[in-house]
Amino acid sequence: MAKGEKEPIVLPWEDMVAWVTEARGVTEYGVQRQYGFGFGFYRPDTVDKYTLEYETYGLAQAISNWEAIRAYMEYEVHTLKEIQDPLDLQGPDDPPDPPWEGVHVFRNARARLHQQYRDGEAGIFYFAGWYLYHVMTFWTIPNRLVEWEARKIRTLTHRAVPEQMAEWSEPLPKSQWGRPSKDWVKQSARVRELQKASPQRLITEIFSQVSEEFAEQDTMKA
């Protein structure tokens, strides 16, 4: 919904462009780095360009912002359990809500630690170090702060969704779904394949590899 507009702008997902910015400067305090995340698009059938860019605390956060949007749009990911299951942030019997890292995440991590210790996968020093670290970081207080912030956000007054956007968001029969390009389907499948093979690998490394692979294929065809 562009500023000053009364109608929402609808465009194919593949037309969206995103970027991460990094700037370095010298001040009296030394070299400082600044990072930002932005995305934008050209309005369909026009040359009007729309962009949104904002500062982030680091490169990883900037990339994570885009990955959260991409995962939701491409895979319809809605919860932490779906995208962070390899990290065991939520237990197998936890409901999809709450999706934030509350006290339940801490309890699951502690239960996993005890299980690893019983199975011989974690030694006494790792076991003791885990407890020492969490005692030094105030035990469950960080998780409780997350829960407090989440409750506060949920109580805020939200703007009403424009009627046109609410109508557009209604489910469509599969026969009316937009069809991604063949290149997108192939590249997305390759990304999922690499993610499944190495869940802990940085998504940026996977994107780079897939981009290089398909660029080489295009060069060979040419």
C-alpha cells in the first residue's frame, strides 16, 4: 500500500527486488559499520519505482529479514517451528503458537541438554558450561522479556486492512493461482535441496552457489 494511494498495488512475487547495504566510515571513535535492508519494485505497466529501506543492527539481521519474507512467500512458512526445527527451539509436541522464543524454548533446550548428557553426547564440562552461561545471562529473564514484548505488541492497535487488500487476500481456487517461471521453480527446488542437505549452512552461501550453478548452465547453453 503506497503512501498517498487509495488502492493497493498487486504485482507478481518474482518482480520484487531486495538488497542489503553496508557502509563504513571513520569517526573519532574509529571505523564504524552500518547495515541496511531494502526492497522495491516497478509498478506494473508504469515506470514508477517504489522502494523501502531501513537500518538494521547487522548484516545477519538484514539478510534474515529478507529470508523471513522469502520463506513466507515461497513456502508459506508461518512459525519458527517450521524454519528452525533443526535448532530444536520448540519441542515436537509444542503448538505452533507462540511462535516467539519464550520460556518454553528455554525449557526445551534444558530438556535436550539432559537427554544429550544421558546419551553420552554431551560431557560434564559442556553440561556445567550450559548452566553457567545461562546463570550469567539471567536464566529465563531474556525469554520472559520476549514474552512480555510479544504481549505488548499484540495489544497495540492495528490499522484496519484496506477492503481491496482484504479481498485480494482471500483464498483463490488452485486453477487461478499464479504460475512461477520455470527458472524460478528449478532454482527454488535446488535451494531447498541444499538446505535439506546442510540445515545449518548460511542461506546466502546457498543462494550464491545456486546462482553460480545456473549462470554456468546459461553460459553453456549460449
